[in-house]
Amino acid sequence: MTARTPQEVFAEHGRRLATGDLDLIAGSYAEDAVLITPEGAFRGHAGVRRVRGRLLADLPDADRQLDPQFADDLLFLRWSAATATRQATDGVDTFIFRAGPIRAQTLNYTLTERA
């Protein structure tokens, strides 16, 4: 079986995010994945569910704009997202992939109220 490319994994991850199902979303990550945010480092699928759950709660059903830049097993992602009442215009993530799943991710955004 051929390992999926980072682009394929990220595309599938996007489809999983759209469901809002945190267990399904966690399946995009390796079991020992680490997510680093300004609040600290979160590990494993439990960490994924915590970090991604917060993002989904902060920006439910948001209109998202993504600007991905891939290089080998790395993805630099600039993004923005908006709901009727909140927005993040400065989202920046970095993903590391190894032979398929997401192994590591950094995540940073500023949540603001929409005028």
C-alpha cells in the first residue's frame, strides 16, 4: 500500500473537519501526534479533540479561506474564518506529515467579534 501524500491527507482532513465529528477529525492524526498552541502542547487523539473542539466552538459553521503552501512533508497554512458574530483573520498553522497521518501541528489565531 502506498502512503498518501500530504496533499491527500490534508484534503481528507478538511472533509473530516466539515463533519464536526471530533473522533473522525482525530483520525487524521497519528496516535502520538502533538499540537502546539499558545496555550501549550497537547498530545495524542485526546489533545486533538481538545484543540480542534475549541476551534470548532470558537468558529462554528464558519466560512473559511485557506492558503496552503506544501513543501515535502510540511504544510504552512494561512487561513481566515468568519461566522455571523466572530472572525479570525490571522490564522496560521504548520503541519508535519510522516508517511500518511498528521504527526505535528502548530495552531494560532486571534478570535474577534464582528462589527
